[in-house]
Amino acid sequence: MIKDYTDHAANERTFLAWVRTGIAVIALGFVIERFNLFLTTIAATVALEAPVKAHIHRLSGALGRYGGLALICGGVVLIALALIRFLRTEARLSSKDEISVSSVAHTEFLLLIASIAFVAVFSAYLALG
């Protein structure tokens, strides 16, 4: 039997949850990229009124073009960070030394702040766009 099996299993479940979240972020990035391609195609092929066409071009602007790519890259980075966190926590669980919790919580807090900032900027763009 593995010593402290429940701790190791919890670490693995947390890793899998982060991977699942990273895959969802990547999928959302693909959806945004495809929707942007759809908007660009519609604007180019359908005869629309000038204000509607201008609004579609604003929505498919720089942030619309690169928002999906940023989410795809962010999802990949999220999965890489999850792997690093999993391996670090696994080593700490196997270690006999006492380790402070502050260094572990610091990484997750920074990731949370970065995610909130990204969602806020993207939401503001969509609201004002």
C-alpha cells in the first residue's frame, strides 16, 4: 500500500481537473477562432448595410482575431503549469521535510489574478465593441 495514498490520489485528481480546465480553455479558443472566421466570411460575402458591416469588422478586429489564439496558448500553458504543480506536489508529498504552504498558494493566486484580468479585458472588449 502506498503511504498517504489519499494525499497522492487528491493530488492526481487536482491535476486531472486542471488538465480538464486547460482542454476547455483550448476548446473555447478554437470556437472563438472559428466564429471570427465565420464573421469575416459573412462580412465579405453578404451584402450588408454599412453600419452592420462596420460593427462586424470591429468585432473581428485585433482582439477578435488574436483572442482565440491567446486562449489556445493559455490553455496549453495551463496544462504545462498543472504538470509542473503535480510533479512538485508529488515530490513534496514523498519528502520527509516540512514545507510551508505559502509558496504553493502564491502560484495559484497569481494564476487566478491573470485569469480574472483576461476575462475582464475580453468582456470589456465585447461590451464596448
